[in-house]
Amino acid sequence: MGIIMKTYTYTEKKDTRSGFGAGLAELGRTNPNVVALCADLIGSLKMDEFIKENPERFFQIGIAEANMMGIAAGLTIGGKIPFTGTFANFSTGRVYDQIRQSIAYSGKNVKVCASHAGITLGEDGATHQILEDIGLMKMLPGMVVINPCDYNQTKAATMAIAEYDGPVYLRFGRPAVPVFTPADQKFEIGKAVQFTEGTDVTIVATGHLVWEALEASKALNEAGISAEVINIHTIKPLDDKAILDSVAKTGCIVTAEEHNYLGGLGESVARVLAEHRPTPQEFVATKDTFGESGTPAQLMDKYGLNSAAIQKAVKKVIARK
């Protein structure tokens, strides 16, 4: 798969869950087969506009997430394209059996849409801050796993997955984060997006960590280190070629994600490197731990998920070349 080169411009801060809501509303206007289900979190998932415009295509399941997945699987049999909505913790861990047996095993065309993912959920604490969901979902045969980086990319991804026939896990978040990708972008499943070219190190990041990687690359450049930053919005299927082409130039790589380093993007990248081009790699991720209550900024700093942590990892991996 070929890499896509893009420039980026910071415009404002918006939450990625609102990008999902905007994309879902647009699908309501353009695709009559799209239906939505929610587990009593309409406001949190920003589904209000879709419901207002398409009340007959919305199903409020209540706090019964396992039932929601079963109903969504059944709706596909009649040709509907169901989008389920709840927190990431409840979209995966609580309903893993239903997703495996009723959706993934038979390749049902269900879009599992998961908000409040990762540690930036913040004050709700460890019980709600799932850091294992990417690993859980990427292990399911046939499941596409997408983790967009900002409002615009989340909106574009939401609309793109409706055109894909098969199960998809779409992961997004709660806090307002920088919007820096184009509003009119075309989202291509499985194709990485390169933001900067570099010769000293490759930084591949996903989700909220993409902006942190770009901020890190600026600081590194001022220190004389040339970093190539690649946005891996699709963790499965992974854009192997983009990764391998980049490390062929730079000779080392840092992976950055708001997820446990066990089972996340970093491990997927490590598999590609082990199979095709063994390369020094450092992981910016949580290290086999649960989260805790705090503001998103406090937690990103404590758990080493920010620009400073990426810069530290870059210097460490360059020393290993």
C-alpha cells in the first residue's frame, strides 16, 4: 500500500467524538441503510443530530451492551449498516464474546464505534480508561481497526467505513485536541499518512499521539535531528510498506500510542520489522498498567504519552543504531 503525503495546519481544538457525530449525521443524509444503536450514552457519543433527523433509524438499547451487539448483527441480515455507540471499555471488554461470536466470526457488517478511549478519558479513572482495546479487536480475524487523530479525520473515517463491507472497530476520544488535518480529506482504510520527511528516525503514531509526534518533530529538528512522522490511522490492516520504506531511510523507529504497549500499534510494527527488516524500535505507550483519575494532560505526562516522551524515545533509539 502506498503512503499518502499531506501537509498539516493547526486550526482549533475539538474532540474526536464530535467528528464521529458529524460523520454519522452526514451518513444519515446520504446512506439510507445506515442505522445507529446506543447504550444510553447519546450525548457522550454525539449522536443527537443523527437521531433528530432520522428517529426511525435509531435504537436506544439502554445499558445492555451485549444485547446491542446481537441486535446490530441481526440488522445486517436485512441489509442495514449498524453503527453501535458506547464507551470503548463497554464496546470491547464488556461485549467481547458477542463481538467474536455474532459479528467477527460471520463477518457481519457492523461498525463498532467506541468513544472515551484511552487514558485521556481523564477523571472517570481506571475502570473506564481501557488501554487494551486495540489488542482485543485486532486479534479478531477480519476485524478492521481504525484510530483517527483529530476531528476531521474521525469524521472522514466514520463516513468511509460505511462503504466498507465487513466489521470495523472505530476508536476515538473525549478531550478537545488540535484539529490539523484537512476538512475535505479522503480517508483510505489501510493507507498511512506521512506528515514530515526525515532521515534520522521514523516516528509512527496513532490517535491523539499523532499531534504529540508532530510537536516532537519540531523540537527534534531544532536540535538537529530529522524525524519522519507517519500517521497510522489504520492499525489493521497495517500499511507495512509505508513503515518499511521509511525505516529503510532512517534506520530506527519510535511507535507512539495511547494504549498498552502489549498488543497495540507498537507490537504490530515490531512484527513487520521482525519479518522483513529488523530495526531498533522504542515504544511510547503505557507499560502494562491500568490508568487512574486525573486530567488528560496530567495523565499523559505521568504515563509518558506526550511530545517530551517521544523526544526521549527518539534520542534513545538513535543511540542504538
